[in-house]
Amino acid sequence: MSATCYGILLATIIFDIKRFSSFQLGWLDLPMLVWCLCPLASSITNGLGLYDGLSSVLDQTVTWGLPYYLGRLYLNNLDGLRKLAIDIFIGGLIYIPLCLFELRMSPQLHRIFYGFHARSAFGQTIRGGGYRPTVFMEHGLMVGAWMMAAALLGVWLWKAGIIKQVWGISVKWLVAALIITTILVKSTGAVILLVLGLCILFFSNRFRTSLLILMAIAAISSHVYLGVSGQFPADQIVAVVSNVFNEERAQSVQFRFENEKLLSEKARERIVFGWGGWGRSRVYDEWGKDISVTDSLWILAFGTKGLVGIISLMASILLPAIAFVLLYPAQMWNHHKVASVAALAVLLVLYMLDCLLNAMINPIYILACGGIAGLVIKQTTISKEIKQLETHIPRYR
């Protein structure tokens, strides 16, 4: 991730240095700015020192800030975001044979090319009497989310008539292959997110309302609020999961919720800026053994960066999606110029939903987030300029 971001920045300096002068800080950039800088306050308030704080700021900026900044620089228009959506779709197509290989041969590509497995816990790749592919990512869940994203974008690009063929093959067959592969990679959460994303897009287009995506954003916010405040109804949700899916899935969800409860109680002891790094936000027994497991991104952000961190993180991802919904009504989401951005905005909400259970950071979503924020800021600026001009134009009968 660092090499990719630094490489693009270096190429911009060498070949396109004037691009930097086009960037203007906007109101949508403030949450990401706070998210990148808040580790400094977390380190200082916990007595970890200035050096630790600056190092944490650099790490967070490379992970989150640079992909967002590059999206703001290069993808801040409808055409740029359309190209990104198409490229994610093609990236998913490239992953299909890799996923099929690992479904049959087990996750070995990372070891073959790099000499080691991406995760030491190889047992997590065994699911449903077979294997769950990891290809070149950190975890099979990350691959599932990636295939879900490509399938979702593929369906909507096909529906809007933006692309008809790729490599001489009709896009409808390629979309079908992506959906099938998303199911085969054995990530239940990814399949649920795909169904939810398609429901949001088709419902919004059919009834010309943004109600579903706004409800999803409200549900995410409510989940985090209840988790932060310690009022999350874990038992009721586990009971529902047990009835809908199976006991194994229910036990997995219960294990996550129990750990989040412990970690949330610990985080509230340093509620503003969190505990900082070095495992200080984790829970230990009387012998100093770590008894907590951090699965979700939201509890990780809350524990290490406090309320400032979790609020700025959520606002960084969700505010651009909300701003897009307000700028482009749902009846425009099927238009060939807007459809790609609409699907990317829905994808950001789905990614934040995924972050309620997992902590799989993929810079492609952050890149899209920066692009949508740049589009909204640019459109807002243009609208203001037009209104200012209209006020100075004399009106004649």
C-alpha cells in the first residue's frame, strides 16, 4: 500500500506536478484530515511521546490519507469515477481464475509468488468442506468483499448501458461469472452485502427515492452509537442469526460481540482520544495475557483513537456518499453519466457496513471516497459561482 501511494505521488511530481495546484481543501476533506491527525493527540494524551504520535500520523496518512488525496486529485469528476468503476469491474474479472484456482488447490498463490502465506492461521481458509481463496489479499473475507464490489459495479454498469463487452465477451455473461464467483468464495457477509447493494440501487431507481441508502447509513450510525455507549443488543441479534443461518455462524457472531463489549468498556476509560497504540486498548487478564480479539474496524478505531477517531473515520467514508445523494437525486442514478458514481457511493456504504464486523482496509474504497468528495466539492463550487453570477446579471422583461 505504501509503495503504491508513494509511487503514484512520485510519478505525479515527475510528470504532472501542476496537478497539485488544482487541489483546494473543502469541507468534505475535514473528517479525513482529523482522522489522519488524531493519532498525534492519542499518543500525547497517553504519554507515548511526540515521536510515537508523528510516526502514527505518518502510518495513518499513508494508509488512509494518500489514497483519499489521490482520489481527490485525479478522480474528482464523473468521467474519472466512471473509469474507476469500470476498472474495479475488470479487476474482479481478473480475479475470477485466481479464485477458482485456489478453490481447487487451496490458497497457495501468495506462497508461490512471495514465499509465504498471507496469514499464519491457515485453518481460516477452510470453509464448507473446501477452501476459501485469499489470492494476494490478507484474508478470504477481503477477497469476498472485492468480488462483491466488482459484481455490484458490473451489474449497474450493465444496467445503465455503460459497457456492453469486455475482451469481446458480452458483459451479461461476465457479470454472471462474477456473481457466481462471489458465492463460491464462501463469504456469507459478501453475498449479503451484494444483495443489499443491488436492492438499494434497483429500489432507488424504481421508486426514485434515496430512502434505502439513507436507512443503511442510519443503521450503521446506530450500530456504532450503541456499541460505543455499551447498549448494543447482542443477545437478540445472535438469536436472529441462529434462526436464519446456523449455530456455527451464530457462535462466530456472538464471539465478535462479546469481544467488542469488553473492548468498548476499556475504550470508554479514554473516551476522547482513545488509548493510542502498542496494544493499550486491548483487554488483559491478571497474568497479563491478552484475552481480547479485535475483528471490526470500528472498535479498533474507537479503542485506539476514541470518539474523535471513530466519528472522523465514519464521517470520512459516509459524508461523501450522503453529499452525493443530496446532489444527485435517485432518479438520476440510472443515467449513463451518473450511474457509475451512484454504484460507488452505495459501495462506500456497504464497505462501512463490512467494517462493523471486519477490519479489512482496501485502498480502492478510500480512493473512490476521495473521488466522490472531490466531485461534490467541485459541483458545489460551480453551483455557488453560477448563483453569484446570476445575482449580478440584470433581469429584463
